[in-house]
Amino acid sequence: MSRPFSSHRYPPSAGSFVRINGKIRAREVRVIGPDGQQVGVVSLHEAINLARRSAMDLVEVAPNATPPVCRVVDYGKYRYEQAKKEKESKKHQHANRVKEIQLTATIDDNDFGVKLGHATGFLCEDMRVKVSLRFRGREMAHQEFGMQVMERFVKELAAYGQAVEVPKLVGRNLHVMLTPLPRSKRAKNPFEAEPAAAPKTEARGTERPTPPDTEDRVVDFPAPDGGADESGSSGFTNNPFSQLSAQSEEKSGS
């Protein structure tokens, strides 16, 4: 039996076990047409010919079924849809992940702010946060200080998550679990970069401010070549050639 389609066009990806076209081993398959309609159980040769007439591929979608289920679909489009579904499923897996934040009863304000920022980022990514506080040495005699730190931490995160239950003391450790609030009720992540604002453009029909009227402005320029204007005065206030021109006029008059 000839293989109508070469599988070399689609190199197998890592972890992919999808058989297409001539690589399908079953003699009979249950075929789903291009529009999703049930074609029925046909031989592999007839199924491949059906895919050839539709200019598509025969993809094995349920190899463990009896007989295997195959779809007539564009294999490139099929791989794109599968990758998109996997990406969407990974987004929802964050809700099952738990991050732990460790505090101390004598934590300073700077470290407290750093821990608070980490917890805020985890809750905004739909992760649960386990907050732990360990009493060391004689701190067990003053558990109220550790409880105050824990209550302050939970209160600061009230806009992003809520405690499942009140903090519990187990041995020397004080624990509390925080779950993220729904996106509609959750505050915006303060550490998320905001998109750059678009430059403002003037709307059509708006009038631009007109420059001041310069029709009545008179500007005096000096006469060229140091000459005098019609009134007999030069354009320069301190003209070094004015005395020479006066002496030449006297000589010509005499």
C-alpha cells in the first residue's frame, strides 16, 4: 500500500506520539470528517484516500480505542490547537502551587517589606502562600510578638488574598495559609510594569493658536555699504565713516 503523504513535513516534537497518515498501524479506523461528522469505520486505505481528497491529513487522536479514532484535519493546525490547550492548562496549574514565606518574631521593617512584596507577587499569579513563623530560643515565652507580626502580615495582604483559617501554633512554628482572591475582587499588582502612555494627538477640527500679528511691526535695518538713508542718517549710531563723508562734502562745495 502506498503512502500518500510523507511525514517528513512534520518533524516529531519531543514527547509527541501522534501518528499520522501512513504511520497509523491499524487496518481499520473510525474516521471523523473535516466538519466533525462521523464517517464510520472504514479501512485505513479508504481513510487516507478521504484525507487526500480533502487535501488534509489523517491524524490518530485516540489510539487506545477499538478501532482507533482518526480525524481528517490539517496537522499543522491540529498541533497549534494542542499547544494552545496545553498553554491554557498550565495557567490554571498555578492555583495548585504553594509558595512558602518564612518570618521571624524579630523581623525588621525592611525585610518585612521584601517578604510582603514576594507574597503579593505570588498571590497575583494565582498561587497559594504558606506563611511560617518560627520561634527561636526564649522567644517562646513571648509568643504575642510573633502573633502580632503574623496578623500584620495577613492584614497587609488582605487586598490580594485571604487566610483559610486563623494562624495555628504547631511546636515552635506558627502557620497560616493564604489563598488568592478572584481577579475581579483582587487589587492590581503594584510591581507590574504599566504600559507606556501613547502620545497625545490633536483632534481634527481643532484650531491651533495663531502667532501674533506682525504686519504693523517696523524693523529698521542699516543701509548697505555704510550709506545713509533718505533722511541723511546712517543706520549705525557710531558710524566711523560719517566724518569722512562730511569732509568730502565740504571739499566738493569749496
